[in-house]
Amino acid sequence: MSENAKKKLNFIIDVVYVVVIIGVIYCAYRIMGLIIPFIIALALVALFQPVINFIHRKLKINQKIISAAVVALLYIGAGSLIFWLVMQIYLLYIQ
């Protein structure tokens, strides 16, 4: 194979490589909205699993009950935080 043909082949391979990378990034960007809730859920599970295991070992309570309680506390905390922030913004504009 001549030097010129090798350069052309390498160029074509590089272009295909770049197009594939751009395609993967585009597809990941398009489906990120669908995947992000699962990533957040996975992070929360990884965060709370040691706490649930610790409580289970110390108190000998069923892990399902502890998990439900931890999730309920998470929702209560998040709801309270959102409520507090909305009230602070409301009071800021009322006064």
C-alpha cells in the first residue's frame, strides 16, 4: 500500500471515529432526561444503604420497615425544605 493510500485510510478512520464519538455524545444527551431519575435513585440507595444496615444490626428491625421509614423521612425533609424556601421567598416579596 502506498504512503498516500495509508494517509487516506487513516483520515477516513479518524473521521469515522469522530463521527461515532459525536453520535454517542448526542444520543447520551438526548436520553439523559430519561436516565437521570434512575441515576439519582441509585445514588440515594447507595447513600442510605449503610444507614439502613446499621439500624438493622443495632435494633433488629426488618430492613423493609427501616427502608420505608428512611424514604418517608427523606420525603418529609425535602418537602419541608421546599416549603421553607417558598415561604422565605413569599415573605421576602410581601414585606
